[in-house]
Amino acid sequence: MSLDTVVEDIRDEARARAEDIKAEAEEKADAIVAEAEQDADEIRAEREAEVESTIEQEREQRVSSAKLEAKQARLEARRTVLADVREDVESAVADIDGDQREELTRELLSAAVEEFEDDATLDVYGRTEDEELLESLLDEFEQDGQYAGEYDCLGGVVVESEGSRIRVNNTFDSIVDDVWEQNLGTISDELFEQ
């Protein structure tokens, strides 16, 4: 074998080995590229899922916030309507006059007087417009009593005794308050039937 043949064999072997190395490197490169593309796809999918989740959370927060605002607006509107109805009731009660006012005031005064000892001297307070009515009603009672001055109310009486620590509030206002509190649910249901 000649030296040229040995050199040529070595070259052929080197070329074959280079081809094998190149093929192996290309195979590894393709595997690395495929793995990188797969990783990129997974990262992209994760990011898309995170973005979708963030969008869904923000949407839910906005919907929840909008529902809360709507509920608060509804409640405020209901409070306003209830306040208007209450004002109308108080106005109607304040406008009671004539025999009906006299009868109601007599019953409230009588109930208040019963709370005191028979020998107590009573001070009776009421609406300025009812002074004459109260004085005439006090004349009907055996108990000593006098109109003692104005009490800011829709009508009715506040009675107290000089010798007693008792104060009886039998005003139209107190009755409206009691009835309103006891029936607020019913009033609300009727006004805001759904």
C-alpha cells in the first residue's frame, strides 16, 4: 500500500467521520430547535391562559362592581321613596283636624293621664295650634292640669308631673314612629313588589 492510498483512506475516513459528526450535530440541532419550539408553544399557551384568566378576573370584578353600584343605587332610591312616603304620612297626620283631631287628642291625653297619680298636677305640652283644644280637654279631667307650652310635634300631647319623674310622650309623631317601625317591611314590600 502506498502512502497516497493510506492518505486517501485516512481522508475518506475523516470525511465519513465528519459526515457522521455533521449528521449527528444536525440531528441534535433539530432536536434542540424542536424542544425550543415546544417550550415556546408551552410558554405562549401559559401566557395566553394567564392573560385570559386576568381578563376574566377583571371582567368579573367589573361586573361585580357594577352590580354593587346598581344595588346601592336601588337602595338609595328606595330610601328616598320611603322618606317621601314617610313625609306624606306625617303631613297627612299633621293635617288631621276637626272632630277627628279632637277625638284622637282626647284619647292620647286620657291614656297619658292614667300614667300619673290622681293627685298629681300635670303639665301638658302640645302643638301651639292645639293650645285651645288641649285647654278645653283638660277641663274634662278631674286631675289638675294645665297647658304648659309648645312641643314640636304633629299633634297629641307630652304630659309630665311636677312631683314625678314620669314623662309620657303620646304625640302623633311617637305613634307614627311606632307604626312605621312595626310595618316598615310590609310598606317596603308593597312599594317595591318585584
